[in-house]
Amino acid sequence: MLTCVIVAIDPGHNIGIAYVNREGLLLERFVVTLELLDTFEFPGESEIVVGDGTGSLHVQKRLRERNLSFVVCSEEGTSLKAKELYFDHHPPRGLMRFLPKGMRIPPRNVDDFAAYALALRYLNDTAEAKIRHRQHG
């Protein structure tokens, strides 16, 4: 059982979910439907982060119905970051290696990696807020 993780949710037609530890390491990733989200198990003591993009209100509603608390985070730029993270985890092979990074297209949807990008943004924003608090405190 995973504890003390960030569970990031990238809402949309396909819902990406990523479990990420406090150091930013990707532990697990999933792509589910809204219906499967209703039965999805969240690790104890996890912080749930939901992207603010398309479908966010539906996901937020489902989480509230389950009495789960969450934080909403900006999804700006997470699609591009998701492609980058995908290729970090699945380095291109063969001729694909010679294509410029911006021209590479993942062979599957990367909603799970978009959720990972969201978790990394949340961790970064949280760390920056703590630093600002210490500087002003």
C-alpha cells in the first residue's frame, strides 16, 4: 500500500492518474474513465491534485461525492510536458531517435503522463510557496 503520495488527476475524455512521491518520482500511472474513477482506490494519506482543464468539474463532483478532499491546479503546458515525460520514460529507438524532440509523437495517449506533469507542477508550486513563506515569516 502506498502512503504519503500525490495522486494527480488529469481530467478529460480519458482521465490520467499518477501516483508521485514527495521527491517527484513517478510510482504508478493509470488511464481510466469517469465511471472507473468512482471505484478507484486512493492510497491513505495521499494528497489529491486535480487539473483545472476540460472535465475538471465532473471529476471534482465525483471526488466530493466520495468525501475526498483535493486541490485544483493549473494544467497550462502539461500536454507538452506529458510528451516530454513520455519520451523520458520510453526513449525513442531506431530512426525516431533522430527526429527533433518537438516532432516526436507518442504512439498512445499520454494522459497518465499529463497527470504526472500536474503532480510535478504541484510539488514545485508547493515548494516555492514554502520558500516565500519562510522569507516573509
